[in-house]
Amino acid sequence: MQIINIHQAKTNLSRLIEKTLRGEEVIIAKAGKPVAKLVKYDKPPKPRKLGLLKGKIVIPDDFDEESEEINKLFYKGELFPK
């Protein structure tokens, strides 16, 4: 992170922008005290479109039903019988 005064920032703005594009942060100071931070702008993600897969995914009626055999394998430690 580089700290630079306002006069230098005005003189070297293009170079400072190039630095931020590479991921560096630049602090701009006035009279030696930080007043602003120059960082790369990340475009916010597009909002998700609801209902995009409506009618394309089918969940079977027995989706929540548990299988005794599967429960035995996972919960009773019989996944690898001796």
C-alpha cells in the first residue's frame, strides 16, 4: 500500500490507476494525514433471476422418505461390515 499526497496524486493519476488495476491500494493524504483510498472497482454481480429453472426440475413425491437400508449403512456404522 502506497501513501501519496494530493499534489503527487493529481500529477500521477494515470500511474496510480494502473497500480489499482493490478490490485494495489493507494492512500491519498492531505498534510500527511490519509483522507482517501484508491482501490480497484469491482462491478457488482448481477442479481439472480428467480424462477429460472421453474418447470425444469421435478422432485419426486417420496423425496423426504428415508430408506431403512441407507440409514443402517450411515447411522449404525454398518457401511463397512466386518
